[in-house]
Amino acid sequence: MFRTNIRNASSGPFGSELVVSMRPYPPEAIEAVTAITSRYPGAHGGPVHWGDPAVIGIDASRLSRPDWGEAVEIRPGEVPVFWACGVTAHSALLGARLPLAITHSPGHMFMTDLVDAELEVPRGVETTSAIDFTNVLAE
């Protein structure tokens, strides 16, 4: 997972940059990957960026040395694809310097008895939990 240069809205002592996870895909798969993952805005949702990591403040040479977790190999012909990550909240908590906070650890996520179909937002249904980064990335 990588810290980006995309600043989150602050609330009280909480504020930080967006943290993203990365998985590489062949360029021809990105449209399908986006369509599938965008139906789950309550999880990670669709990608916030793909392609040149410098656009979101990540030096390409750092892709082999993430800020959190383990590196993922990018094979020839693959493109890095980035999703918003729950470690963003961890980053905001660190910045708030609270005396105590309970959260998850990367790779050890919250478990539930909900199945994927219960989390899916059907195509064509608008949701307020999805984040549109179009304007952020255009700046």
C-alpha cells in the first residue's frame, strides 16, 4: 500500500493523504476490472487511478517498496491499478496522535457473515458512498 499526494478532507484532528493498494493488470482487462469492482463501493470500490503512479504522487521506483504490506510484481505488459485502501484511516489515526485507537492491521481485515451479493450495488444505481476522483486527479 502506498501513501499518495491526494489529500483527504480533514475532520477535527483527523486528516491525511489517501492510501492506495495496487494490483497490476493487462491494459485490456482494466475496463472489466473497473466495472466489477465499482459495484462494491462499500468495500474498495472501483480504481481511483491506473497507469503512471506519479500522477497520484507515487514514484514508480517505489512500487517495489510499498509504505505498508508487501510488494506486488508488475510483469511486462501490465499496468499498475490503484484502489482506495482502509489503511487511509490508519494513516489519519496516526496523524491525530490519539492516546488509544483500535483498528485493523494490513492483511488482517474485518470478517463478516455478509456475502458479496449483499454488498453489491447493481449497475445503474447511484450511491453516495462511491468517491469520484476525476477532479482530484485532473488537478
